[in-house]
Amino acid sequence: MPESRKAKPDGSADESYYGFLATANSFVTRCPEEDCAFHEALPVYFIDEQLLRAPPSFLLGTIDKFAMIPWKENGGALLGVGTDRSPPSLVIQDELHLISGPWAPSPGFTRPRSRR
């Protein structure tokens, strides 16, 4: 993380310097250092349209990401269907947010009990 805020010529903060560029239909993660090979973009995608346009080789998502596949016109592209790309070599369904949500196990089952 840079020690000081980077500014644009008009004096406003250059938020892109911190590694994220967001528009109405894209979100790019990048290295803020100009001499880095990933300065333009890291090959990491978060938005459905980006994922469908460039199906990943590694997919980490929640069940809702997989549930949308039949509802999107080209949803199968996420798994390489109908593209010239191979399906992801690794798919991880992440539901870690449920550990503390309403469907989580009781804290008594997941944490050791303390003795008084």
C-alpha cells in the first residue's frame, strides 16, 4: 500500500493508483506499480459479464454463481461450454460467509468451550 495518496493533476485523489479501476460494467484489479507486469490488469474477474467473456481456468464462487448458469443465455461459458476454452481446472464453491450467518452451526459446536 502506498504511503501517501497519489493525486491527479487537478488535485483530486487518483483512486486507480491503489489497484482498482471500476466502471459501470467492469472492475479491474491491477498492480499500482508502473513497472509491474500486471500494471494494466491482473487476470482476475468479478463481474458476470467479464467471466462469461473470458471463462476462467480457476473458479472460486458461491452457489449463486453456479445457480445463474442455466438462467444466462451463455451461462455455460463459465464452465467452457460453447467456447474454445477448456473448463476450469479447479472449481471451489465458497460458502465461508455462512460460518457466521443464520445457517451457521451453533458457536458451541465450532469453538472450544471455556471453563470458569
